[in-house]
Amino acid sequence: MSSGVGERGRELPPWEIREYDTLDSTNLEARRLLEGGAPEGLVVIARHQTGGRGRMGRQWFDLPGKSLMFSVAMRESSGFRAAVRVALAARAAVVELGGRGPDLKWPNDLVYGERKVGGVLSESFARETGDLVIVGLGLNVGYLPGELDIDARLAPTSLLIEEGRTWDRVELLRAALRGLRERWGAAWEVCMEESRAHLAFLGSAVTVNPPYALAGSPGRREEAIRGLLRGVDEEGNLLLEVGGELLRVASGDVAGG
Ligand code: BTN
């Protein structure tokens, strides 16, 4: 994988890093800074968030200094693509620093088995000079068992618990930004291939829990569906094989089994 100009053939802007002790949310601060004219390549980092936001209107919990949390402003054709690049960079950072690394769970989670260690939230930002995506990563780094008992349904875990050792947040951040730069410049097919290689539950039986939506079919479904996870398509839809038919799930949550 290349860095610098990148296979996408455009000069990538340098990182413009803003670091804070406490923020409401790095995604919200990134939006405010972009509204004030901050450029693509903006990176907003916080040691603690008081109003961390997750997907589907959920909150994102952290204890000060125990999570890696940052948001990046990127020009990208979809929130899905930006989120995949960031999730892959986070995984690669853990591996580069000697860990096993988590898998990517559709749509935007980082997991060890069924347990969630991180998540990505991408939001669009419209600009006259070209729309951007604000991609926020939250990674549980230094939590001990019990410290993350916020919502058992999310089965939260941490790098400390899964990898059995402590992690330096600054090293993780540096490695993640290095990895993101490579993937930001990489052809999309290269990232798709890498994400498939680390896709949780690929080929296994999964349940898609309500509420979820099927691609091209309006409205939310309220009954769970079970099927074999066959992959993720170019638009970011989950490919679920049910009774010999391939369904495309546009949004929702997946559980193993
Ligand atoms: C999810 O799993 O639902 C996505 C979680 C995303 C959390 C990160 S933490 C940094 C950034 N700022 C936020 O408020 N949310 C994202």
C-alpha cells in the first residue's frame, strides 16, 4: 500500500491536528471548526468526551484517558468508505504495535469475537468547495473488566482486556494516523479487500436485529432475520443469504448466531 500522493492520484492535505482535554464530542467540534473554515485533513482529538455520540442516536461512553477518540475530516465519496478506511487504520495500529487486532463488524464496529472494542461514526459536512465526511473513531483502550458495564447488550470490551497488556494512547494515535494516511490514498478496491479479510462473521450464521432496513425497500423492518453473512457490497450494504436468496441490508445491527 502506498503513501504520499496515493493511488487515488491526488495530493492528500497534511493533518491539521487539534488536541483537547475535554470536549462534548470530537465530531461536533470538528463540525464547528469546519464551519469556521478549517480544512480537509482536520483531526480533532479528546482525552474525554462529555457528550460522545454513537450510531443510531446512541451515546458513546468513556472515562478520561481510557479511550482513543478522534475525528477526521476527509473528502470521500461516501460515509461508508470513509468509515472503512478509519476502522482499518485503527485495526492496523493495534497490529503494528504488536496486538492481534480486532475484526471489523458490519456496519461500523471493531470487535473481538462478539465483544465490541470500538466504533466509527461518519457524518457528512456540506461545503461549497466540496463536501467532506467527518469520521469519528472511539476505541476502548485501558478499561478493566467492570469499568465498561454500561450497556451489556453492546458487550463492551477494551484492548487491555482482549490483548492482556497496557497501551499508550499517543502511540496508538500516531500509528492510526499513519495507517489512515496510507488507506486514505489507497484505491478503494484495496481497502475493500482488506476489510473483507477482517470481516467478522464472514460465512457464518448471523441475526440482523430490528430495526433494520433493506436496500431499495422503504421503511424499517421490525422482525429479526437470520441468514449467512456473505459480505458487504460497494455501497456498504450487508449481503445476507436467506433461503438461497441474497438480501441487501442497508442499516441495522448484526449479532452472531
Ligand atoms: C458507534 O459505535 O456507535 C460509533 C461510536 C463512535 C464514537 C466516536 S468517539 C469520537 C467521535 N466523537 C463522537 O462523539 N463519536 C465518535
